[in-house]
Amino acid sequence: MTTDGGSANAGTRGGLFATTHWSVVLAAGQEASPQSAEALEKLCGAYWYPLYVYARRRGNGPEDAQDLTQQFFARFLEKGSFSLADPARGRFRTFLLKSLQHFLADDWRRAHQAKRGGGKVELPSDSDTAEGRYAVELVETMTPERAFEERWAMTLLEHVLSRMREDYDRAGKARLFEVLQDFLWGTDGSASYAQVAESLAMTEGAIRVAVHRLREQYRERLRAEVAHTVSNPNEVDDELRYLVQAISGAQ
């Protein structure tokens, strides 16, 4: 699988990586460099919440789910799961979920009895807000696997949006982005182009051009991010369709 930034030790930008997610995992398993370890820690932090959701849907209470997710990632970062890492096996989301399932099946008692917060690795997570998000977002009939898939898709989309927001902010166009992002998925419920143009002191034609560019940028960024999580470039289109289905099913 190709990458868009060279070695797996490349730095991060906006919480996303300049290499494929698979490359980050494999490099961290093979090298003891601070760069690869930091990249993997940030990667785990980015996808902490979807796995927390899975643990909750498996019947664990909020504190137990937090403990289990944190202990899983602590073990993961200590390279306990790298022996299972194999891009040829499929998508990165599938690898992470199967790794968590294996952890829950084999080590639940150890993780459940561990002192809370006792992991060796301090991992950035959504633990302070996770349960509030969970209560609002999830429906009772959703299976653990379906809940994980939905939140994985939403997390990926949110990462892309955050990265674009940072780019616009650096360019001094934060206000433009905040107004135009409502048009990314259509105009239903959004102000009209004319209204937005008036609020930003721009022409309606300029707003249409800006929206077109924003949508193009978003599609390109999303496609690149999806490419990071699959083992073959030919799988990108299928994974994009999966994302759309996961989000649509949640609405």
C-alpha cells in the first residue's frame, strides 16, 4: 500500500498522519523510536471512542468500559497486539475491533480487576465526555459491532473536518469555513448562498465557487484518509461506500 508521506516515523498534522495507519502500526512494532511510538499513541487516541462504544454495547457500565478500553490500549501500545498486525488481513478498523474482541475474551478479568488508571501509558482519550456522547448518540437496538462501525465512520469524518478547519484557520479564513461547512452535504437547513454572501460581504458567485472548492477539498481529504485504513488502494471505493452506509444508517 502506498503512503503519502514517506516513512512511518513522519510527524502528525491536525491529528492525522503523514503515513498510512498500517505503516504506523507496523513501524511501531519493529522500531523503538520515539517518533513511531508517539504516532501510534496519537492514532490510538483518535480511535479510543469507537472502541469505548463497543465495550459499552457489550454490556459494560461506563467505568468498566473506560477501564477496559484504556487497558486494551495500554497493552496495545506495549506491543502486545503487534503480532496480530497484518495489512493483508484487511481494513485497519477490522484489525482494531478484532484485537479488542480478543482482549475482552482472553483478558477481561485481568483488565476488570486492574486498578483504574493503572496502565503504564497515559493515553489521550474521550473518557471525560465519552458517556455523555454515548447516551446521546446511540440507539438501544444497535449491536456492539454496528455501534462501533457507526462511530468509526463518524470519527474519521470528524478528523477530516478538523484538519480542514485548521487549514482555513491558518489561512485566516476561519469565519469562511464555519459558515460554508454547512454546505458540505447539501443546502437543506442551511442559509441560502445569497444570505451567506451578504453576511460575509462577498458576491453570491464567489460563495458558490468557495463551496465547490470546499467540497472538492473534503472529498480529496476523505479519500486520502480512507486510503490510510485499507490494505489495498483498490479497496478505497468500497470503504467510502461503507462510510456512507454507516452514516446513513445512523440518521
